[in-house]
Amino acid sequence: MAKNFHQAIRMCISCRNRQEQKLLVRLQCKEGLLEAFNNTGRSFYICNDCLSNEKKIIKALMRQCKSGEKERLVNRLKEIITDDRKS
């Protein structure tokens, strides 16, 4: 007898498309700084399609983190993504 498990569906903050949670990157903002999710506090998701398009995610990140520093957000996002792909 096969078990049918429910897959969690989450929404990308940039394109608003819904996908399975395991296909999205989970991030959070603490005090206006972008960080990888550390299992505490509120978080948000970004899909891989949006990650490849820098211009598309800048506005969403600025809105989510309530920050006007585009370069710092983008640079931190790149650091998080490269660290995540290494592990």
C-alpha cells in the first residue's frame, strides 16, 4: 500500500508563482539584512527562475527587507546562493 504524502506549496515573493517548497530557496531578513533561513522567525521563498534574473528580484527583496540598499541586498543574496550550492 503506497502512502500519498502531501507536498507543501509555497509562493515566490518575486513572481508570485506557487511551487513545491523543496524547489524554492528559503531566506529571511533580520533588521534589514538578508540571511539564509536559520529556523527561527519569519521567512520567504524565491524560485530558481527569479534567482537567475537579478533585476526581477531587486524590488521584491527591497520590499521584503524594507531596505533601499540594492547593491548590499544583491551581493548578500549571491553569497547565500553560492554557499548553499556548495553544501
